[in-house]
Amino acid sequence: MREDKAVTIETEIRKSRWTGERIARLGFLLGLGWDAKRIADDPLIASTPNNVHRQAQRFGLAFRAAAAVGLRLPPEAASLYDAAAAKRSLTREAMIRLLVLTVAEEPTLLDNILDDGE
């Protein structure tokens, strides 16, 4: 005898309309240097990486180009910067840029940091 079984399929609901709020969030996250996958996973965006790229192009937004100068850090330093960046929802590059700009705002701070060991 054949038994009929009900099968439940869960589907993920993706937002389909790009409201002003979603477009603004897309621009904000792009400005932070987030990649398409990370943006797509944002709860307000809730899309696919391919759609994020299409919408960014549609609205005249651009992903930041890779840094002109590659910065290689020892693993210990990289993990510290990654942790600080994640805490602030930034990429490592955006975190380092923020740090450099913050130090640049205080002329004596740079001297104090560099000359502290002397």
C-alpha cells in the first residue's frame, strides 16, 4: 500500500522592491567597503550578490577599487585589525584607513606614537 506524505519546502523570501531605504543602505555599505556577499546578507538588503552588483550599477554606485598599495601584516596584527574592523562593521582596509585619518587629525599623536619607544 502506498503512503502519501506531505513535503514541506522552506523557501527564503527575498525583498524584490528597491525602496529609498534599501538604496541608501546599499550606498552606505558600499561606502564602508563591504563586498557584494556581505551586503547581500544584510537584513535590510536581503538579496543575492549578483543582484547587489546589478543594483549598484543601476543606481550609479560603485564598489571601492582595491587599495593601490597592498599592506601585508603579520597574522597576529591582521587578526587584531580584523577584530577591530568587525566590531565596527568595517573591512580591515576601511579600519586601517580610519585609523590613519584619525591619527592625521592630531599632529602630536603621530609623534607620540612613533617616539614612544625612544
